[in-house]
Amino acid sequence: MWVWIVCLLTAAPALAEPLCSKEVCDNYGYKVRISIKTALGDKAYEWNESEMFLFRATVAFAMRRYTSDETYNVSDIVVCNKTARVSFWFLVTSPANTAQLVPRGQVEAAVRLSRNRINSAFLLTDQTLQFVGILPTLAPPISYDTPPWLIVFGVVMGVVCAGIITLLLSTLLKRTRSKKNLLETEEEEDRRGSITANGRLCESLREKDPGRGHPDDVHLSKL
Amino acid sequence: HRPEAGHEDRPKWDNKVQYLLTCVGFAVGLGNVWRFPYLCQIYGGGAFLIPYLIALVFEGLPLLYLELAIGQSLRQGSIGVWNSISPYLGGVGVASMAVSFLVGLFYNTILAWVLWYFFNSFQDPLPWSQCPLNENLTDYVEECVRGTAANYYWYRVTLNITPDISSSGSLQWWLVLSLALAWSIVYICFIRGIETVGKAVYVTATFPYLVLTIFLVRALTLPGAIDGLEYLFTPDWGVLLNPQVWLDAATQIFFSLSLAFGGLIAFASYNPRKNNCERDALLVGCINSATSLYASIPIFAILGFKATTNFNNCITSNVLKLTNEFDIAEKNITADNYDMWLKTLNTSHPDRINSLELRECNLKRFMDQSVSGTGLAFIVFTEAVIEMPASQVWAVLFFIMLFSLGLSSMFGNLEGVLTPLFDLHMVPSWVPKELFTGIICMVSFLVALIFTMGSGNYWLEIFNSYVGSVPLLIIAFFEITSVVVFYGMKRFSEDIEFMTGHRPGLFWHLCWMGVSPLMLLVVLVAYVVVQVQVQPQYPTWNPSYTLFPEAEVKPYPDWVFAICVMLSAVPVVPIPLVALYHLIRRLTHPEQHTRDEPHVSNPYDNKAFMFNIQPTSAQWSQRSE
């Protein structure tokens, strides 16, 4: 009998707080770290019991959403080991039986499913509302139908090719035109007889550059 | 075909400004932005300017003046000029042309990389700011996580580099496209020779200065910029005793001014004969060095900003680790009281502190991570740009600036190849100039496809080190001795007097006849000695290396080393070969081959002709129609 009473007395404190012991937390709970000042700077709000209440409510919402069991309540979320860091451990008990704890895997899956909603409730991100052990969901890379670089490349290449073709065509036209002119002037020369100065027609000099032709004649004559 | 026709239609510059901008654009290139600041940093900041300026005054400016003067007076490209002086020296021109061609190959590949980054700067977020996810979408790609995102983007996404030079990999199609575009842009600027080049340089030579100024203003407002500048310019006078510094200063000024490529000779040959080339040389040389200095200011301000950002991130991560481990309230530990907290916690819980593996955060160590070359532009700078607000704008500006710097240098390279070929009438007259230019561009593009393979970057480094170094020094040495010994200082001074109106001063005489050839010889010998002592090896990007992301240094395989030696030797082999060829011809056909007969019908070689007429610029422009 005495043994029974002693056992009850020693077991009572253990039974009274089994949830926040290290073994229970490690097996069933998750550590949460909240960095409000890092995330919000000047607009940081203070972490108090009301915020904690909101946290428990959002986790209960996550459990409801994941298990589609509408009996989860704020009281089913147990919070332990609160520190000034703002970090704490939380456990989820089953709504049917408060002594039974929800396995870690289920809690993780529930949190992952509603991670975005939980973050938004606190205006935080995956990094500032940190569930230690639950990896943040990675944003999928933005995929484009046509890579943007190809578009820019296409534009520049098109402009350059158009430029090359334009310049080549204009050079070609100029050359055929000057060849035609040369043929005409050669015919004239044959008909009139050539008066050349330094291997060039005086007429063709004047034709090409009326401004400069005459002074050069004077220079040439010095020789 | 009338005898004067070859010189009647010699192209000419529209105005002096075009000529100066083209020369400045050729001299000012990528090296001014990414090599000079690096040298300044590793060689004791402000103290490096002393050997640099001495090398400029005694080696750079005399050689520059010589090239511009000889080109302007003999009015030919590099082969023609040396042929005119003596047929035995024709090999010097051929060597210049070969080096210009080889350098042009890899230089335009760098421009292709710049274009690739430019195209990818039009995205939000910038692609090199984040790591891609792996196939399972569970985590980031491992190679990226171990290195950094910018490193991964450069080595894997852009280059797709192989672990060593022996494995060639395949052609990377995106680089092939960029290379095709780079050569197309060069072609369109060169399509009508200097007519189009002269117009293009109005933009390509001036735009970099605009961007550098914008960057200067932006960079000076960044946090940590002043630290970077202090670090750069604080002189360490002890460095002047190190001979390696003097060697690097001399080689830097030499390559920076783009001497011995033949491009400067070609540009000067389109000038009217009466043009003050002494002033041009001084102007181009001083602008080039001033640009190097000016560019190093924003570069180092930005590097200082990056080092400060890295330092702050390091401290922040350490603070976070401490805060999380000891559950201290947020923001109680800051960067300021971090040391105090660390000391307190270390005395009370040393084992827990040790288990945290806190990083060593030392600002000086971050600053010391100096990089030059492609690493500076494509890794360090791109990382810095991500941290700046409106990153896309800065990235686009930066890459356009690099592209125009490089493009104006490419003009000189291509000119050094085309002008000698045109002058020697090696191009049949039925082939139009545009077609021949296009053929050369196409051939260069096809050969440069080696640099678009997986191992392309390794080959580019080989070309950069072996082609763009010793051959140029040898060619320059022969250039200066040819003019002094074969052409004669007396004749050269008279030419210069005709062109500029006064004979070159005593300083120039001393430099050309003594100081510069001696300096060149010393630099050449020292360079070769240093290279020979160092076992040729190269850094590789090998993800399976144990110490990855550090570069694994591997020695060159024998066949690669043979290619390196060939790359240094083959461009200079024409110098003795051509001399030998002419010697043999003279010995076997003495009656046909008189000693003084110039190889090219250059009427201006006849001294009597030079002294009797005083041509005016109007007459020359009429002649070139």
C-alpha cells in the first residue's frame, strides 16, 4: 500500500507534465523560431500571448485541413519551452484523446500543406517563421515558353542582318551606276579625243567635283 | 590598270577625330578594365603607378610614335611598310598579320560571351542570382550549392566547361549563336572599310566613357566603396623592389597600347601626309593610361562594396547561429557587439561555440580576393550587380560597355589582317572588298568555333598567354631595330620633319636608338625566363574534385604544350623565313634582284620625288577618289 502511494506521488508530477519533456518533444514535437524584427524591421509587432493564441489556431487549422477532421481545436496544440528568442516547441494532441499525440510525420505534412497560410497570418516567410526540421518549400523556377535571351538575340541579329544586306545592296547599286557612267564617259572620250591631265579627263574632273576641280588644275600645271 | 590607281583609291579618314577615336578605341580595350585594376591591387596600389608611368614614357610612347609615324609616312599596311624599308623585313609584317588574326579569334569569343550575358540581363530575377532546382525539385543543384550561383552560371550554364582540356565536349549551340552575332557585328562595321569603321567608332569609342562615369557615380554611393578605393590606392612602396612588378608594368603598357599588331600602322596610313603624328601618339598613349586609371575607380568601388556585403553577410550568419543556439532575444546581438557577445559566450560555453562552426569574417580577406580577366567581369561583377537595386539596368549597361570596348579593339585586329592583304594586291581585283572582308570574317568564325566547345575556355587562356605575349614582344623589337638600323634614323627624322614640321627631339632619338630596344629586350628575356621556370599548368573547374569549388590545378598534357609552343613560334617564324627567301633569291638571281629595289611600287620611296613636290591635302583627296 505504502509502495503504491509512493509510486503515485512520484509518478504524479511525471504524469502531470509528460508533454514538455525532452523525449516527448523530440519524438512528437517541432521547434519553431520566429524572427519578427528581421522580417518586418520597424513595423515589427510584439510577440505576446495573443500572437501565441493565433499560432495555435493556425496550426489547428492546418491539422483540420490536412486530416479533414473538423474536431481539432486550439486546446489540442500544446506549446512548451518558450524563450525570449521567440522560440518554442509545440505538440499536437488528438482531439478524441488528449493523452494521445499525433505522430510527427502527420504534423509535418499538415504544416507543409498550409505553410503559406501560416506564414501569411504572421506576415512572415519560410525563413523567418522557421519550423526546425521542416524544409521550406522551394519555389519552382520560372519557366518561359521562349527563353527571353533568344528574343533579344533574334532582334539584334535581325537588325544586323538587315543592315548588312542594305549596305551590300547600296554598294552594289553604286558600283553598277558608276560603271555605267564610266562606260558613257569612255564613249564620249573616244568620240571627242582625249585631253588628259595626269591621266584623267579634265571633263571628268569637273563633273565629279566642280568645287575642287579648278584649283587643282592650277596646282598640276606647276609641275 | 594605271600605275597610280593603287594609291588614288586609298581610303582616308573623314576627319581627324575619327582617326584619333579609332586609335584610342583600339588601344583602350577590355584589359584597361579588368587587368590594370587587378595589377594595381596586387602590386601595392598607388606604388604600381610609378613603374607603369616609367614604362609608358620610355617604352610605350616611343613605340607608339614610331608605328604611327612609319605608317603615315610610308602609307601602307604592316607588310607593305616593312617591305618598303627592306624586302628582307617583310616577315615582320607577316608576323604582325598572323598575330592579329590569332588574337582576333579569341578576342571576339570573349565578346560573344559578353553578348550572351547581355541577352540574359533582360530577365527578372537575373539568372545568375539563384541556383536552379535539381530534377526531383527537392533541392538546388549540388554543383551550384557548393560553389556560388554566379560561378555555376558562368562555368556550367554559359561555358558548360569540361573538367580538363583533353575532354573537348561538344559545341555549345548558344555560344555558337552568340559568336555568329559577334562576327556579324564586326563585319557590318567593317563592310566598307574605314568608311563604316570611322562612323562606328563615334559610338564604340565614346560610349564606354559614358558608362564608366555613370558607374563611378553609382559606385561611390554604395556602402563600402570608400574601403575598396582606400585598399586599391594605398601605396605599398616596398613593392618597387620586386622585379616582377617592373616586368608586369612593362608588359601591361605594351599590350595595353596594342603595339606590334599592325593595326596602328594601318590606321595611320590612311592619314594625309602632313599630320602631326607626334601629338597623336602622345594623345593616344596618355588617354589610354588615363582610361585605365579612370576605369579602376568604379571597379574598385564596386569590389569594395562586394567585400563589405560579403563581410556583413558573414557577420549576420554568425549572429544568427549564436542567437539560435543560445535562444537569445532577436536583435540583441548586432554586428557591433558581436565580438563582445562571442567572447562572453566562449568563456561560458566553449564547446557549444566550437560545434557551431562560426565563419571567420575578415574584411581584408574579402578584399584580397582579387580577380582579373573574365572572372572579374562574369563572376565577381555579376554578383555585385545582383546586390544593387535595379540590377537589370546595371547589368545591361555594364555588358554594353564591355562589348563596345572590345569591338573597337577588334577593329584594330581585323585592320591588321585586311590592310596588308589589300595593299599587296593579294586579293584578285574581281573580288570586291566587301566579299573578301566577309570571307575573312567567316573563316575566323569557323576557326573560333574551337572556343565554343566544352574545353573552349582552356584553349582561350592558352591563346591569350602564348599568342598575345612573346610574339608581340619579338615583333616590336624587330620593328624598332628595322627602323633604326635599316631605314635609318636620319631618313626617319627627315620624314617626320616633313610630316609634323619639326624633327623629333633628343628624347625620342635616345629612346628609339637605345632605351626602348633595350627595355624590350630585357622584358622579352625576363618574360621567357619566368615562363620557362614555371611548370605550365592551368586551373580547372572540376565538380568531382575533393576541394571543389577550389580550382583543381592540372599540368598541360604534352600535345597541348606542343601546341602552346607552336602558337608562340609560328607567328614569328616568317621573320627569318622571308629574310632567308629573299637572300636565296638574291644569291641565285643576282642580275634580276638589285639590293635597293623596293618590293612594292611606292613612289614615295624615291627621295628626289619627296623633296621636289609639296603636296597639299586637297591634292591627296583628289587622288584618292
